[in-house]
Amino acid sequence: MGISKIFTLRLDQRDRNRLEKLAKATNRSRSYLAAEAIREYLALNEWQVAEIKKAIEEADRGEFASDTEVKRLRKKWTARAR
């Protein structure tokens, strides 16, 4: 990890209280928890955007499931749900 910089964040009072409570319960600082939450949010959303872009590229190439494949999968999952 590189050099950390100060970042100001506005939270409503309820979330600030929740963060403070969690920090005390986990013996971590509010800053640590906020940074960790941002890291996890970024990782999740970067992954999601990358997967969406891949899906769009596949669709642009015409790589779709056939009607028969979709029906077979629907039948498979419907049978399992019962």
C-alpha cells in the first residue's frame, strides 16, 4: 500500500454513531473501518463493471444462448425449485 492521504467524509449522525460503536467493538479506528469499507466497495464495483463490460462485448459478438439452451436451463432450475 502506498502513502496514505487525508480524505474528509461527511456522514449523518446515525451512521457516524454506528461507525463509532463498531470501532469501539472491534478495537479499530473509525478511519481504518472507513478505509476498509471503501476498499471493499471499490473492489466489488470494479469487478461488477468489468463483468458487465465483458458481457456487453460478448453480446456485441452475438454470443447468446439459443432459445433451446434457455428453455433447457429454465426447465432444469424450475424442476429443482419444486
